[in-house]
Amino acid sequence: MGILDNLSAHKVPGTRELIETCGAQLLYLPPYSSDLNLIEKALSKFKKFLRDAKAQTQEALDQAVTDVLKTITPRKRRRLVPALRIRDTATVVSL
């Protein structure tokens, strides 16, 4: 699943098609509001974890992403799903 903000660079022609070709679903975050602070905090922690991992290969990056996703508890997932406004929660809950 690809989750992007509304930066114009994320909406260039072909972005959605490229992501969906890989079998992933693309979701854009709604326009900024204070309701998204939970998401911003989660993404900030996610990015810090990845920076700290200092992955130098694709395999190391894949492992770092796997490791950080395992830190998302069921309670945190339940809080994130409504904030992301995702209808099909199976993808998020199965992380």
C-alpha cells in the first residue's frame, strides 16, 4: 500500500499506475488538518526508525521496514485505521 500526502510531485502522471502495477493500492492523505497529528507522529517515528537502521542495501531496507512494522501494536493499528479513513482494514490490520 502506498500512502502519499498531497504534494504535487506525488500526483504526476503515472504515479498511480506505477504503484498499482506492483500490486499495491495508492491512497492520498486528506488535506492537512489537526486530525492527522496521529498519522504525522506515526510517520515521523517510522522515518526515524529507518534512518537509524542506516540500511545500505535493498535487503537491509526491506528488513528495516519489516522490523518497524512489527512495532505497530494492534492498539496502535486500531487508532490509525480511522485516522487514515481506510475502508478495507485487512491490509493494515495484517501488518
